[in-house]
Amino acid sequence: MRRSLFGLMALLALAGLAFMTGCERIQTLRVVTVNHGSLFDCDVRDHYLYVDPIEKDSSFEVAVFDDTVTVEMQYVEIGAGLPTWTPYQAILTKGTIKYTSLREQAEYENVVTPLTVSVPADPEGKKTTKFKMCVVPAWWKELYFSEGDPDEIIDVVDAEITFSAYDSISMMTRTAKGNLQIEIADFYDDPEGAGR
């Protein structure tokens, strides 16, 4: 009797362990698209006409801006405990961007972009979360592309973005990767205003 009871308890423990590990899903956080899956044009300098509001005189100015894109992500966590009163969320903490030159074979420094974005879990995999993220900071452009002829393609890079996150309930870490191709040049600017 004792042996059969011990055997039954061991079997139940193994079944519980198998159930818990079966609920752990791989790749529950994923990148759907970066910049809607399109090539991104990175303008290294912005040339525009500045009109002084008081003096009414004008002058041509040059500025360097951060470049941001729309990122769409999905979290399909269905771990043990769902449904819960507090739904699962992936809390994004940072995006680490690795730039690989496809044209000039140049080497570029990685960029870490801090994030505070919540991606709510959807076990059915239908809902996504969109947010804006800086993929080319102004300081990075100034560091590598201070020189260059207007409208000449300086380089084409593949930006691999590794998103770091944690689950709001289990506190387990999550990662996801997405890619963006960036064409870098000093593109033609609309002189009527900055950022055009």
C-alpha cells in the first residue's frame, strides 16, 4: 500500500512538473514590424530657412535631429495562472541597436535606447502594441557623418534591434529581435521648415 501511494505521489509530481514546463512558451515576445517593414531614409543634416519672428530677417540654418520609427510588437504569454486579475504584460526596458554596414564596411558603435513601454499579453495572438522609438540618435549621426555630399548615399546599414523586457507577473526576462534597413545620406530638404 505504501509503495503504491508513493508511486502515485511521484507520478502526480512528475505530471505537475510536465504541466508547468509545458506552459512555459518560447518566443512569447516578438517584433511584428519595424517602420512597417520599409526601408528608412536617415537624413544626416536638415537645412532650412529660419525667419526671426522679431527682426523678420531670415538665414539658412543646419540642424541634426534624432530619427524615430514605429515599432509594432506582440506578447503571447499563456503561462500558468491565466486568467489573472492582473493581466500579463511585457515591460520593455531598452532596445540595443547593432549597426552593420552593407556598403562601406564601416564599423559603428552600438546604441542603447532606454524604453518604458508596456506590451499587454494576448494569448490569442491578435492584438499588437505600437510605439515610437529612436533608432538613429543625433549624436550618432554627428559622430560618423559630419561630412558628405548632398543627396549622395553615404552608407546602407542593417540595424538589428534587441529588445529587453520582463514579465510583470512572473518577473522573468524576455527578449525579442527585429531588423531595419537604413539608407544614410544628406537628403534634399524642404527649406520652408525644419524637419521637412
